[in-house]
Amino acid sequence: MRGSRAARPLSSAAVAWRLLAALCGVVFVSGIFWGSIQEAVAPSGVVSVRDLLSGVSGPSRGFHARILSAPAGADVAIQGKPRGQTPFFGNVSCREGEEVVIEVSAKGFRLWTRNPLCREGGTLEITARLEALTQK
């Protein structure tokens, strides 16, 4: 056939670079949206587009928290949202200097509350020593 050019096959290095670039793009985009989706899902299961896109502007800021308790297995809430049980290891989204409400609770014990200030990029280590309720 005159006038048509055959496509040259790509070298294995070129194929590897293209696959790596595509994989990096998928990981980057899924990381941005996955955090937004986890935070945006309402109890009803309905997610708004605004909620999904609110985290796209940049990486979440905040600190890493390590929360232990005596007794272990207590419930942890951060900013009023249940986050799991102790021992708790996770990220806390906040802005530098913002007050963060941390609550640790267990049946038969007084509510334990602390309000540390956010230190972006830091690690907060807390041991909540829960006080048993007294019966009268």
C-alpha cells in the first residue's frame, strides 16, 4: 500500500515507562478520592459531588494519633465521630492550632476527654486512664 506507514513497535523500555506512568496516575487519583469517599459517605449512603470533590484541592493536613487506654478496648471518638477502639492508631485531619476533641469511653467508666491543639505533621501519643463509675 502506497502512502501508508507501518507503526513502529515500541521498545520494552518505552512500554515499561508508559505502564509506570499510568499506574502512578491511577494510584494518585484513587488516593485523593478514596479519602474523600470515606469521609463523605453519609449514614443513608448518599454522597454529594461537592463532598467528593472537597478533598481534591490538596492532601489532608493534621497529625497521627496513638491512643491507648486502661482498660484497653475503649471506644475512641475524634471531633464527635467514632473512630474505633483502643489501641487506636490513625490520622486526624485538622488545621494547625485548631482544637481537637478526643473522647475515650467504655461502659462502666467515666468519659475521658482531652482537647489538644493540632500540630500538623506531628504525632500525638495519649494514654487514657479511665476511672470506674462508683455505685451508690
